[in-house]
Amino acid sequence: MSIADIRKNAEQKMAKSIESFKNESGKIRTGRAHPGILDQVQVDYYGSMVPISQVANVSLLDARTISVQPWEKGMGPKIEKAIRESDLGLNPAAQGDLLRVPLPALTEERRRDLTKVVRSAAEDSRIAVRNLRRDANDQAKKLLKDKLITEDDERRSLDEVQKLTDRVIAEIDRLTSAKEAEIMAV
């Protein structure tokens, strides 16, 4: 393994951390409905837990209402129960086979709570990035110890990884600020 390989590997993993944070923050609702809100909700389907999207059609009725149309007749009550028991604070209403999931307006207190959730997810992503930096630095130090690179190469590698880490953390901070502004917008 070379210094270029270490840097490339760290860069790819850090990019995955950013994507993971984007996905996580995308699930946090901002007062407007979108079908992705229900992505993490799991439903009991013949003994195995599966995402709602695998047992029903999830779409929007209007800006504040999600519709869930089960593909099988008996799945409606199970889906309704799964949505109620999720930590999303949603209360679905059954209309025949169709489930309507209205999104309540966000209160100021709930908005503050959601910004805390975003900050927590951002901090988890920063920790993951710092761990990736540590791993890359350890690999460079191991190459130096094994005398496969010079001390100058090791120092250059540590500097490059630190610059990459700073850039990725700045991107996470930017995404966090944008999501917080989106949540707090009335």
C-alpha cells in the first residue's frame, strides 16, 4: 500500500460519511411532507421486518399529507401500527385501503428539538471522519516503521490527510447549517 492508496481510501470513506449524513438529515422532516420520511419505518411482513416501501406505495397527496397504499389487503393495520410506533410522531388515518399520514405543523419547541437531532447526527459524522483520519495516519506510520516510506513522505501524508479531514468537516458543518436554517424557517 502506498501513500496515494491511503489518501484515496480515506477520501472515499470520508465521502461516504458525507453521503450518510445527507441521508440521515434528509429523514428529518421540515414541516413539508416527502415520501422519504417513512423510509426508516419497518413493517412486520410474514415474520420479517421490511421497509414500508417494499409492502406499499408511498406518495404525496398534498404538501402536508403522505398517502400509503398497501399492496395486500391485510397489511393496512400493520403499516398503520408501524408508523404510529415509529419515533416520527405521526398519526396515520385509515380510509379504506388507503392510509393518510398528515404531518402536523412544527412548533417552535419541536423545531429546536429537530435542530438538536441534526447537530447530533453531524457530530456522529465528524467523529467518523476523525476516526478515518486516525486510521489513515496509522497506516502511514506503519509504512514508515516498515521503512517503506521516508519521514518526509510520512509528514506529507499526514498533512494531506489533515487537509482532507478539514475540508470534509467544513462540508458537514455547511450541510448542518443549511438543514438547521431549513428547519427553523417558518
